[in-house]
Amino acid sequence: MTIACAGAGLTPGQRAGAPLMLAVHGRSEVRALASRASRIYTSACVSASTAVADAASLISRGVVDRVVVAAGYLVEADQFALFDAGRALADDGVVRPFSLDRRGLLLGDGVAAVVLEAGEGIAEIAGWGRAGDAYHPCRPDPDGRGLARAIGSALDRAGLPPEVVGYINANATGTSFSDASEAAAINRVFAADVRSQQADPSGRPSRGPRVPVSSTKAVHGHALEASGLLELIITIQALREGKLPVNAGYTTPDPDCRLDVIADAPRPAGSAYGLTLNAAFGGANTALLVRAA
């Protein structure tokens, strides 16, 4: 957090005056920091992205000029045991988002912080959206309707069409139901240009939307409460450097995940706009639309 504030040119006095939005799992080590937070987010995998959306909303409404958003998750034995008992972990130690042979997720440590403020910066939070599935306590809506609404809300808030998006950093964890649901959501929003093409016998379009997609969780693991902020930073850096990250671990296309997956090598960015998506147990979904400066 200190590095993020220093990078934004904030003096100690300015840091003290900026609200702190904190997304954490609740370890005892962060309690001292949590006591300084204006808001604490513990909504699992959408904690950090929800904090960013709230911060952007406060700034856009003129309530505050700047907000510090920080997030952290360190893998704990009890959390590892819960995911293991739920058979959500990859039993071969490899995460393969969107791949037909995906076998689960891996947890990973993650700590990140950003400063959001009015005016120009290295990137802009152009839009944000949140929506619930209202489908199942653990499984996502297989049709991806909640996440699709979140994406649509982010685009509507920015006043932009889907065509401006040149990259999607997906939530994809490498689990069967979650990845397929997210692919369905992306197709709901971005596949309008392919729906008129010849469909396969299931009635689905013969290929997915043209927007490049990758999940970086195969590299850094699933950082739960910190995922949204970690992946937002990765998305911004990818757009700024003009190089879109590979979907590591990908081996075999899945008919249920009809997407333009970045599979073999990084691709050049074709747009300044990117989306970062997150989803959590309970049917919570978030979408952050960013523009690299």
C-alpha cells in the first residue's frame, strides 16, 4: 500500500485523508490495518473488485477526490482443506482455464494496492457492473446471465458498445461449471456478430466472439479476496504494454467454452479497453471496464 501511495505521489498527510477500502479474508495479521479502513470487504472472490467499484462510484459522484484500495489473501490451512474437501483443487497440480481437460483450481497468495483518484492517471476505470445469479449457493448459472448483466452494466455506465473491448481477463479458475458459465456470459454479450453463422446441432454458434480472452490464474493461483485487484493490475499493465497474456495451461478446446482464448503466445493489444471479470460463491458477479492511458 505504501508503494502504491508513493507511486501516486501522495504525501503521508494525503494518505491519511484518503479513505481506505480493504478486501481481506480476515487473518489476525491484518487487524491493525483493518482498524484504519473506511470499509472492509469479505465477499469472497468479488471482494476487491467490489471495493474498486465502490471507490470509483464515490469519486465519480464527487464524494471524495481519491481512495486507496488494498487487498490481501494468504493461503491458510483451513481454506486449503475446505477447497480440497469440496474437490475443487486440481488433483494434478495444473490449472487449465477453459480447457476441456481442466481439473480444478489452485490457491495462491496475493497482496495488492492501488490509488483511485479524480483526473488523469495511468488508467481509467471507465465502467463497472455488479449482478447476482440468484441460482444456487455454490454453482453459477450455467447460462451466465448474472455475469452477462454485470458486463452489460459496466459497458452501459461507460456509454460504450462491446466492440471497443480488446481484451478480457477472465475469472476462469479451471473448474468445470464456473468456466463454462463464464464462457456463456461472454458469448451473451460479445457473440452478436457470430449468431447469424451456421450453428452446430446444439444450436450454439460455430465459434465464439472475437474478443481475446485469457485467465491469469493458471500463473498466480486463485487469490480469493485479492483476486479482483491483482487481476485488475495485470489487465492495466497488459494494455499499457500492448501485450495480452497467455491463458497458461490451455491444451484442448472445450465445446462449452467457445471463446477466442489466447493459447500459444502473447498477442498485441488491439484496443486501449479491457474487461476484468470476477465471480464468487453465492452468485455474485463483477465486471470492471478499464482504459489504459
